[in-house]
Amino acid sequence: NNEKKDKVVNLEQEMLKRRKIIIFGPIDDRLAYNVCMKILYLEAEDPGKPIEMLINSPGGKVAAGLAIYDWMQLVSSPVHTVCWGRAYSMGAILLAAGEKGHRLILPNAKVMIHQPSLEIPRSVATDIMIKNKEMQDTKDQLKQILAKHMDKSEEWVHEASERDCYLKPQEAINAGIVDKIATEVAHCRL
């Protein structure tokens, strides 16, 4: 009898209305496409207004992550980043690439940086040499990006990322990947 109807809320749309983009899980081509489209949509809707990117990722494909990174850097809207859970590998690069002063980490989150890895299937020697050069070029590129956003030397980044380097929140601040620990929800609002 009552005309009361259940309201179905699309949480992703509601977050987008609030200019929040969530990166959850491995960074692959599909996730990168969705994130890039959301960045471009928000930029078109209100250029220059901050976008908040919430990151909980084990990392993923370098090319997919760099597609997100490029749009973060190219739009006029500053991208504020928040690590919840973990930001490993490419997730850490995206976290560090946020607007300085607006890169947050939750109290129990972790960050991990390391050099890129590559699985080389059975190949001939020449192809292995080509893949090795591409890997070295990618490693140098990621090192330059991290050094830029962390305000560290490339040598410092090289030494820190030679092996998996796990960082607790204060260590991530000291490394220059984030700016502060979010201790209340208000810190995570635009």
C-alpha cells in the first residue's frame, strides 16, 4: 500500500559526483581505461577543481599505470591521492604523483616500491636482449618519475627500489611518497 520504494544507490556514481576516483586491485588496461575516462570527465565538468584518487592496489602493468599517470599530470585539476590498504609498485607511483601537500596515507596502510619485473617466455637470444633493453629503459623512466615526485635523487630511488622496499606510513612520509597520515575522515575530504 505504501508508495515507499527502495532506493538503489550506485556508489561509484555517487563517488564520481564528489570527484572521487577509486583504484582498487591490480592496475591493468581495463582499470586504466576507466580511471582515465573518469579523470577526463571530471576535468571537462569542472576544470581546475581537485580530484581525489583513493588507491588500494598491489600494482600491475606499467603501461596501464603510466596512462593514468600521464592524465594525472596533464589535467588542470590537481589530483589528491589517498592510500588505503596498500599502494605497491605502480600504485605507489600513482600515490606519489598526487598534488604535493595532498598525498595522504591511512594509519595502517603500506607502500612498496621496487624495480619493475618482467617474465620472459622462451625466446631467442636477440629477443631477450631487446626485452632487457626495454626493461632497463622502463626502470630508468620509473626511477625518474619517483625521484621527481619524492624530491629525491635518482640514485636514492635506485638504491631504495633495488629490492622490495615496504614502507609504513611514517616511513612513506620520510621517503617523500606521501605528505601526511590521515587520522580522521575529514582529512580525506576535498
